[in-house]
Amino acid sequence: MTLRALPLLMVLAMPVAGMAGAPDVTVSWSPERIVLGADAPVTLKIQVPAGTGPLHAAASTGTFASKRVEGGAVRRFEWRPPSVRYPQVAVLLFWTDAPAADAPPPVTVVRLPLVGLTELDVATAAGAHVEVEVAKRRFGPVRANARGQARVPVEVPPGVRQARVLATRGTLRTDATVPLDAPPDSPLAAALTPPALAAVEGGWLLMAGEAPLRASDVDVVAEGAVVAPAPADTRPSSAVVATAAEALRATGAPAGDAPRSADVGAKAQDVLRVRVIPAPGAQRVKVRVRRMDRAHAAHTEADVTVLSTSVTARASEAVDTWRSSFFLLAGGVFASGANSGPSGGVGVSVLTPWWRHRIAAELEIGARTAMDGGPVDARGTVRSQVLALPLLLSVRAEFLRRGAFSVHGRAGAGPVPFFHHALSSDLQGEVKESSVAGMGFVSLQAAHRFGRWSALAEARGAWAPMRTPWLDTQLGGLALYLGMRFEP
């Protein structure tokens, strides 16, 4: 009996890597077993810690329905496998925005085994019943035709490099092992982040393959930019090193949507990070990544638009390093006497490039009211109301950041136009007056980021004396605010 095995791509064992430095991240997908040619989308669930910002995605093969998902502790991505039939390893990258311009983003690497669906041609005796065993699964039987030819559909799972063929005719039985052709290389996954590189700070190139990589394994060529390796990270990364089938056998769990995680140690390089700095005047950066240890190395390319900068501006004054945001605060002021009352404001912030983007200039337009009423000496009953509209310029400095949480200090001052309305029960009647005073304040502000939105809580102390012939009040005091900030 003779056998002819069609070219088949064999996949390596499938690891699923967790987010380096963030062990709380888990990944699961459904269906559990992915067979190429079925043309069915795969749903991936990424469970992240509360407060995680937008989650971005990239793949070495196949396509995502959406490459960015925001909000919630569980993010769902829909990924469609490639149209090819030969098995391969799909390398998926998931990452959040970098905590700082000079720090690489945390990345999750997921390696999915794509089971190949193909046919094995067998030549044997006419009329024989043929079965093919691949990784302890049997396919067939298929009856050979009059010329002794049989074609058996088979599925090739990860890590298998040979097939067992069983042919039976009457009392005759043949058992043969056939090696399968070596597979071509699975492509690398590569992504540039952020989507728009800053002309001065640049961004990061993220790379991962079907197995952990070393920096010497890849050749990176960039057009319109220079590249530099990231500092060595000695923290352990989290990864799964078992195939889906092995994980199920080990845990006894049914097939489905089960999360998985394990520790592979500090030496595992599940993702390589390379700093990418655009060249002066470059408007687009193109990166090519190639495996150096294989003759037919796969490569991938990623394009990104660079934010334009003024030709005459110095590097430290690039316009893309100034970012604006808008905020809203509402709360109340606690002061002596009848000076307590509601307060709030809206404003705009401009983040500057100073002190590593931790200094912001702000303009706030607020509203503050206070009311009083009751008998006043011989003048009878007086009802008095003050409405103030502070126009405040301030500086905000960030001095603590832990993930999505940050603490800021604010200080500012500005003019306060105010309006006083008093109504007396005696013959003096109604009094209306207006004037302009001043206000100064210092505050402590806490923020928790949710994508482009941040929840704010602020404690503020202010000083704002106001005096007229009919008014002597202090609209300062201790204020407590809650609010939101939005960054376009």
C-alpha cells in the first residue's frame, strides 16, 4: 500500500498570554475549537480590571469586526478566521493606552490554534476500508474505489506531524504511519500605538509570534522613523502554555467559554516592544517586521499617520503635545452664617508639555448663590440673595498616578461679577446692585479615567469677600464638588 499526504501546515502548541504586569486580565473565546473552512466568527471575551480604558486589538491573520472596544469589565471582540484551509497559529494582541508617553502599553497576547481541514489521498487495495488517525481522532472509514484510491477528509490539530493510516479488506489489515509535510511559517502580529503618533514622543511597535520571541529573532525596518528597543522588563508575564484540548483534559471542564491563565516565568518574551520615533517632517510611518531564522519568513506592515506640526516650532513646542479637555463640576459651599449655598462651574483645560505633561492651564466659569432672610433691627424683615459668576484662571498639577486613578492639585484666582437683590418690608423697598470682587482658591482633585471620560471629586477652599453699601458677605469657604472631564 502506498500513501500520498497532501501538504499540511502543522501548528505548534497554543499558549494564551496574559497582560504583563496585570494578572487580573483573562481571555476566553467561543467556539473553543476553531476549524478553518467553517466560516464561523469567533467571539473573544476579555475581562479587565475596573476602570480600564479603551482596549485595542490587532491580529496576525483574520479580521476583527472592531479594533477598539470601550467600557465595562468584560470587552467582547468578534474575530473572523482567515479563508485558508491549512492550520496555523493566529496571534492576537490586545492592549490599552500607555500610562505615559515614555512607558510601553500593557499588552495581552492570545495565540489561537486554527485546526486545518483538508483531505488525505490514500492508494491501497481496491474496495479496502480506509481510516486515518490524527492525534487519537479517527476519520473515515472511506471505501477505496476500483482503482484502490480513497480520499479521507481529516482535521489536523496543533503539534501533530504524522498521521496513522489503517486499511482493512476482509481479514487483511495494514497499519502505516506517514509523516506530514512541514508547514509554512505563521505570520507575526504587529501593531503601532497610539493610532496617531506624536511627532516628539512617538509611539510603540508591538510584536508577537506563534511562540515567545527574542529581540534577535526579528528584523524591524521602519520608513520615516527610527526605532529603539524598550528597556528590559524583568517582571514576569502571564501566559497559558497548554492547548485548548489539553486545558480541558487537565481541568475536566466541558467545552465552551472557559477562561485560562498560568505563569511561564520572567524569561518569556510574549510580546516585543520597540520605541518608534518619527523622523523630522515625516507624515507617515511604515514598519516591516521579518523573522530572521526562516527562509520564507512572514512579514507584516503597519501604517500610521503622524500628527502634523508647525515647521518653525521647536521639538518641545510641537502643537500635538498640547491637548485640550472640558470639565463640569457641581456641588455646594459650606461657609459661616447664611453664606452656604450651591455652586458649580464649567471649564476648559489645556494640557501642556511641561513636567512630562503633568501641568494644565484651566479656565473655569462658575455660578455661586447665597440667600438670607429674617428681621434686621428696626428695618423690619429683609430677604437678600447674592448671585456670583466667578471667572477663574488656574493651574492644575498632577502629582500622583496609579493606573486609571490620579490626584491633582489646583490653584487659581479671578474676577467675580456679582448681583445683589434685597427686599425689605419697611419703606426702603427693594434694593438692586451689582459689582465686581475677586476670588482665590486652592483645591485637591481626584480623577478616575474611563476611556475619554474621567470622574472627578474635588475639595476646594476659597476666599471671596464682597462688600457694597448694602452687602457685606464672604462667598468663600469649603466647597465639595463632583463632576466629569471629557478629552476629545
